[in-house]
Amino acid sequence: MTECGCGSKESKIVKIEKGVAGVFIHYKCGECEQITQVKEMEDSKIAEARKAFEKAAEERPSRDQLTGSEALFGFIGWITTREEKVVASASDDAGVWASLVDEFCKSNQLKEPREGWEKLFTHPKEKVLV
């Protein structure tokens, strides 16, 4: 692996890409989460990095293990990083939001809602956010 600028030697491979200039391995620091790109020349180091990357991918939970809260946080993360502004309130059109939820669910291969899904949860009381 590689040492991060913060001094940590704990890192994971997050991406391997082959370009015209060689093979680049992207490491993510275990402490500060900074991404470091390293150009590798030795075949043995590239093979070692590929093995570590494949092992990490196998250990990653699959989409069918995605929990409801993970999906909600993922959706909010996606919505809040989009360029287009989307407004939500009782007086705004919910159709836009339904389309966005549908797009997110399809992109993440989430199951369709079950019959009677709307009866399975509780809405929290509304609080004024400042």
C-alpha cells in the first residue's frame, strides 16, 4: 500500500485504471480518507493491488443487503449534490420527487414497493428547522 500525506500507513485500494502512461492505483487513507493516486510500474505490485482490490470488492455488502436507512441516506446524498434545485413542501408538486425516487431505486436495483407499503411506517411529528 502507500503512505498518506497525513502520515497514516492504513489505506485501501479504491480504483485501478490503465492508461496510456501506465497503471494508476488509487488508495483511500483509512484516517483522513484522502485519495492518493500512485503510478505503478512493477507487474508484481500491480498484481498485488488487483488482488487486494478484488478481495475488498468481495467483502463489500451486496445491494440486496442494503437497509432502508442506507437507501434513505444514499438518496439524500444524491439529491443534495445535484446541480438542479428541487423543492419539497405540502404546497409543491410531489411528482418530481416520485420521479427522483424512482430513478434512484432503479439505479440501485431496489425492489418495487410492496402492496400496502404506506401503512408500514410512522411519520415523525413536524419540527421547525432553523
